[in-house]
Amino acid sequence: MFDLIIHSGEIIDGSGAARVRADIGIQNGRITTVGQLAGATAASMINASGLIVAPGFIDVHNHSDGWLLSHPNFWPKTSQGFTTEVLMADGISYAPVDRHTWRQWIFYLRPLNGLRLQDYRDWQSLGEYMQQFEGRTAQNVAAHVPYSNCRTIHAGFGHRWLDDYQKRQIRREIEIAMEQGGCGLSTGLDYMTQCASTTEELVDACRAIAPFDGLYVTHIRYKAGLFVALEEAIEIGKRAEVKVHISHLKGTTPEEVEQVLELLERARREVDLSFDVYPYQRGSTMLNYLLPYEAWTDGPLNVLAKMGKDDLLARFRAGLANLGVPLHKIHIAWTSSWDNSTHHGKLLSDYIVEMNRPPEEALYHLLVEENLAVLLVINAGDDELVRPLLAHDLYMMGSDGIWFPDSVVHPRVYGSAGRLLGSCVRDHKLFSLETAVQKMTSIPCARFGLKDRGVIREGAWADITIFNETDVADQATYEQPHQVCSGIEHVLVNGQPIVLNGRPIDFQTEAAPGKYLRYHK
């Protein structure tokens, strides 16, 4: 007798192979039989007739680190069929920390990752933090090792170069986190304190992950220029002899996208490369991203005390001027206080007119009012720019999703999987449905060392997403982002339903099925 049988589905197994019609028998969280199970018995049955049965989807770049602890069934993501989230993107997260840095990180990450102070449970190491998710979240989680966290423990928040002793200490911090299951080292080279890191320093840090066959996962140094930043990432991979994964790769013109892909094609002959993209051209970031590096040298909690200085305002003005996107193409997605929530969805240009102040003064004042916690959505061009990247064989899914209730966040947090399976397949014909599934399942699992996941085969863990091929689509828009995908019917994690008939299972009062997935070579 099985725990659960999925009957009569069209199975897309995640390998890229053509679909087959079959039943799936599940026992003790794993797929035990793929075949014909007419007459077999089970404690539960799901009728998948007329539906696609696929491995659960993997999101390799997101900002769910805090929300998963406060929302056991994180509906923006489980409603899309995501069964695993790879956390700790951009070199910044909630672990590793020490007694001097944990409050700093919770404060800094408020506009991104959603952890509340009351959710902190006295963890310090990466392993201790990731253990918080076991039985507490509907989804599985995996982890990068965030470089800035390791750096600040041993070198503080200063904008400084490292001495040899600090480098050794940081390397050991990275090694410990890798021993605790990290997939590789993540960086965000436009963010504090990593912006101070030299190429040499990053090569040295990546040598700590090489014995583990770990990935160097990088938000490249975009402020230095796209091609300079890509060349640096490739150089780091070559010199440290590690695999390289580029986070949320983008171009701003068709010619630039073509040149990016040509560069990657040349580089892949020498470096093992991959990248993720979300299927939208518009972006999202924190308003405090425009503050100069020097603002952060005493830690995020001390930035506000510096913001009365004229030189900091002047540097902020320069950052605003160099943003490269006009203010009428950027809207306020979220503010930390209710007082300014009336501005959610408002264009920065309109907000500035209302404030009747120069642009830099109006936005600087908003940052002060909101204790640095303001999120933006940036219109950086048409979606057609991202399609050649999505179609490339080095691509895999990374939603870069940032969520807040009562906000006008980027729709990618609700719509990325539906858009890839829907319009990218049906309307734009970028690839087959089998390939779209593969880009969200077996490819990321192989890349990020998630053993026995991302495929439907006997012996694999039963992470499964069942959807309607003709109905699946993103519904979220920039004006109304809190709309779930259509067509996602059932989702299982480790053999346990977390979505049934398009509705979430409530795990507030019972153990959730999610596990911490440690990296396997």
C-alpha cells in the first residue's frame, strides 16, 4: 500500500525527455513506483488526468530568507509550484553572524528578506540558522554562504582592504559554512561591505570553496560596468578554479544582450558557467542602494546618525544621477512605516513633486523617515530584452522575488514560474514545455548539488508540481502584483501535499514537510 498515488498524469520528468502518461506511487516521502498502478491502494489519491505532473520547481535566487520563518506556507512561492528555495543570495543574509553583527543584519535586510527581530532564535552559524527551517516551512531550503556576513564577522563593516590574518579567518568561516551544507559562496559586489572587496580578495575567498566543488554565485559589480563586471567574475572562476554562476543577468539593449551571450560562449571554454534570470526586464532594489559606501562603515545601525552631514547628501545626489533610469520610471514598492504607505505604487517623479523639494533632498528625507527601509521597482526596458537569455542553455530559474504585504512589489515574486511555463512557451515559443520544466528542476538541482531532487524517477524525493498546461500563466501585474499564477493545481514536498486543488495547506498547527537540503558534490 502506498501513502499516495498520483493517477493518470502526463509526466514531464525534468530530464528534458518527452512526456509519458503514467501513475506515480509515493511512500515515506519518496517516489517508489512510476508506471501503471491500476488496482493499487493508497491512503490518498490525486487524479491528474489531463494535467502535467512535473518535479517541484527550484528557485535559485530569491529573498525569502525571513518570510519562510514567519509564513510556514509562503503562498507567493508555493502557489507557483516552487518546492525548494536556495537562500542567502547576493552575499547578504542572517547567518553566519556573531553577537556584534546579528542586529546589524536584521536592520539592514528589512527592505529585502522580511525577518522580524522577534523571529531571531540566537543562531550564529549557517547550520544553526538553516536548522530553523526543518519542520517549520512547507518548502525545502538550501543555502549559499553569504560573503558579506563572513567578512563583517572578521573585518567589521568598514570600507577597507583585508590583511592576511583577516583573509585566513574569513576563509575558515567559509569552510565551516560549507561543511554545514552550503552550496557555494554568494557575493553582491554593489552592496556593503563587499563593494570594498578586490578581485584578489575574492579569488582568495573562493579558494575556500574549491575543495567542496562549490559554486561562486555572484551579483556582479554592475556599478563598474556590465562587461568589466562579467570579466571579473570569469577571472575569479579561472584563478580560483571554481564554477561560476551569475545572478539575475541582464542587458539594457538587444546589442548588449547579444554581446553578453557572445562573451559567455567564449568564457565557457575555460570556466564552468551558468546564470539565472527572472522573466521580466524591470528590476527592484532598495533605495538605500544609492547611499555611498562610506555611509555603512560603522554598520547599518549607525547610518542614520551620519545622514545629517552635507557631504553624504552630495554623494547621494551623485548616486541618484548615476542611476541610469529616469525617476518617472521608478515607483515606490514598499515603505516600512504605515505613514508613508499611501505612496506605495507612486512614481518617484510624482512623489518629488508632492514633496516640493529637490529630488535628492526628497528621497534622502524619505530614507531618514523610513529608517533606510524603502523598496523600489525600476522600469529598465521591455521584456523582449530578457528572452534571448531565457532561451540560452546556461540559464536556470531565479525569481529574485521580494515580497511584502500591503505593497506594490515586483510581480516576479508571484509570477515567474507561471510566465516561464505560460507565455514563454505558448506565445513566444522560446522552448518546449519539457525544456521549461528542465530549467526549473533537474538543471538547478545538478548545479546546486541537490541530490535526488528535480526529477521524477523511482528513488527520488517526491517534490512534485501538478499543473494545467493550457491554463498555467502569470496573473500578477506591476499595478496588481499580489495575484497568484493560474493553472497550478497540486504541489507536494517530500510526498506531503502543500497545495491541493489550488489552495494552500495550513501548517500553523502542525509540522511542515520542508527540509534543509545540504550540498552534495
